[in-house]
Amino acid sequence: MLAKRIPTYSLVRWTIQLLFLALFVIFFVRTAYGVSPTGGDLFFRFDPLVLLITCIALRGVLSAALLALVLLALTLVFGRFFCGFICPLGTAIDLFDSLLRRPRTRATRLQYLKYGVLLLLVAAAAFGSTFIAWFDPLAIAERVLALVFHPTGTRIAALFGVTRIQRYSELVIALASFAAILGLGFIAPRFWCRNVCPLGGIFALFSRISLFKFTFAAECRDCSLCERVCPTGAIDSARRRIDSGECIACLACRYRCPGRSVSYRVATKPAAFDSGRREALITLGAALVLAPLAAKLTRPGQNPELIRPPGALPESDFLGACIRCERCMKSCPTNGLQPSVFETGLNGIWTPRLVPRAGPCERNCNLCGRVCPTGALRRLSLEEKTFAKIGNSVIDQTRCIAWTENRVCLICDEACQYNAIDSFSKVVDGINLLRPYVNECYCVGCGVCEFRCPVKGAAAIRVFAHGEDRRRSGSYKTGGTLLRRECGDTPEEDVPSGFIQE
């Protein structure tokens, strides 16, 4: 039996979609230590949702994402083509929907939910909280690649000795949220794109006034085939209407129509925003009420063990700018950057934190700031990074074998990249022993000492966030930091500060 022939238009569209998906994956793979990150965040630079929410949250202009204005201008001309041809999450949804082979469903009032989600994100950002990580399709796609597919790939590659295994502390929530998005396809094709995606909502608003639109010709045969094949429920064949805000230019209606009654042509008349007044009021009201409530409930508390990467903005700005794409974690050569779960509350989920026991922050690496698409992590030179203090190391005397067991162990001193650990002599039972201590004037909290500590379980020397220096702008290399590094190396007391004691 001959295989069913794939229509030419469908083959062309799938080819374009898969090429953009492959490009997205290539950029992801190249986000690695030793590879130039130039251009790797190109997709995010064209993301209008990232531009909008980040600018509101930071109360400033995100210059790196101004290319999004170009995409919006193209949308004003050609319509909502990004969703139909470029979006990597949309392509993944199409692939999953094609496996389900479910019949097309007509549009419902739920398609206006995405405008409520968009308003919720805008209002929440204005109140100091961002939930863009849960809804931006590019951030979702990048996060799934980073937390799910990347570690799986390294496990397979490690079997052949190609690379080391990358492990992340959070996989379940990322995988479950992605599975839920795909699972919505059981309800209707492209359910997420047509009803929930706020980025799709932005493109839908601009597409309603686009120059080119799909419209009906006069010779329509009333077969309603176009309506049945439309994946987003944009067509009402009985009323001879195609909602350009919902149309993703998939070409199905144009080429499946037996009489070629659907054409793509210049149509300057804006599409009607046919929303029921009741549904619109409920959606808008719920968004405005939920935004300040969510911002208040998700406001994080202080966590002394939360170590942000070098160059991280002050916490409130950082949470507003970080889109949880996990590019910084993917690029970290030591696997020390891990996703937060609930260490910073619900608002901080998936944000990067340094876990020194998993891997330290290498002195000669500044890649996390260079790959960050929103500036949540500042781009620091290697010299500037040595002055960006992210915490302080503290020795636990109750666990340190040099202190509790009177044994010779100065591994933390030998491993320190900043000469922040020294030792002083103490006579025990007639034997002169060296005891390590931390000089906070030199310590930047890189965590190499904690990583290399030979004590099993929790290390005897740990990094805490106290003393961190996080700035929105300006140099970390100031007169004050230089002066602190000129302080004495030798403790004046028998037991210097910076200890957890019995």
C-alpha cells in the first residue's frame, strides 16, 4: 500500500519549522564553555514578550531585545507568521499533535484567555514580580532543553567517554510543565498557542491590523473544509470570516480548499475583536486582581545559603530580569550553577544559584554573564569578576578535621583561587599544628574550598551569601574593595572571625 502523499504546502511548512527548530537547538548546543556565545541569544533578542516584561520589571529599556521591534513590524505586514513557522515550542506542539491525529475543533471563548495572561504578566511585573518563565515559549523551550534533554544527552555521551555527566537539582517541575503543555493537545490542536500563550497574544493583537491577511473569495463552495483543517479555530466559514489575530499562516486553508477560495492578499481593514463582553470583563478583572496578590504571595525571603552567580543584579531586579532560560547553567563548565526550586519562593523557581558542593565558580570563566539574554547577570570581564563578591566562606570547626581531629589538612588553603585562606599555628599536646582560617577581605565566595573539602557529606567550609556585593551598574573594582584587600593577613586573636564554633 502506497504511503499517503504529503501535500507540497505542508512539506514546505514542515521544512521551514524544522530548520528553525534545528537552528534553535544549534544555538543551545553552542552555549558552552570554550565556544563563542556571539549570536546564541538571537531568538530571545527577537522576543517581544521578553522586551515588554523585562522593561517593565527593570523600569528601563532592555537594549539587547530591541530587535523584537523588527519582528513586530514584520507582523504588522505579514501577520502572525512567527507562531506558524518559527516558534520552537509551537513546532514541538505540532509534532505532538500530529501523533495524536485528533479532529480539528472550532474556536471557543478560551482563545481570549491569552490576553488575560498577557495582562497578568504586565501587571505582575509592574508590582515587582515576573512569571514570564511559565509562559514565554522560548524560555520554556530553552529550559526543557537545558534541564531535561541536555543531562540525558550527557549521560549517553559519557558512556563513550565524550563528556562528563551534567546533573541538575530540578527536573520534575520543568518536565511536568512541558508535558502539560503538550498534553493540552488532547483537548484541541495547538491549544496552548491559541488559548494561553501571551507571546501569541502580542502577535495576535498586531496581526489584526496587519497589511496581508487570509480572506475569502466570492466563489466559496460552502464545504467548510477550511474551517475543519484550521489548527487554531480562526475560520468561521458560515460567516465567511477569518480571524487574522488567530491565524498562524499555516497555509492549510489556502491549499486544502478545493476551489482555492481562500487567498492571501492585502486587506487593510482591521479584524474585529469579537470577544464576549462578559468573558472579556472577567478575564481583565481576574488579571488585575491576581497580579498584586501573586506578587505579594511570591515575594521571596532572605536565604543565607542562596548564592547567586557573579554579576547578578540586586535580588529584586534580578528576579525581574531573569527569564529562567537556564542558559547560564548550560554554559557553566563545573555544573555548579543549579536551578532554584523553592529556596527563593515561588517567584524564584528555576533561577540560577551556585551550589559549590556540585561545582565551584571558576576564576577564569565569565560565560554565564555573556550568555544571559536579559542582563540579569552582568557581562563582566575576567578582571572585574575577581572583585564581584558573591559571598563568604565560613569554616565549621565542628566538622573540620584540622580543628576537631588535630590532623594536618590544608586542602582548602591549597585550592583557594584568591589566597583567601591562610593558617596559623597552635600548639596541641606539644605539637605545633596549622589551623585554617578565612580572610574575608580576599574571599569572593567562589566555593572552590567547599568543593574540594574532603569531609564527607556537608563540607567543613561552606559559602554563605553574607557580605555579597550586587550592583545594578558601575564597577566592582572600587577604592573600598581595593582597600579591604590590603587588610592584614594575620589574625590578631587566637581564633579569628569567620567560624562556626561549638
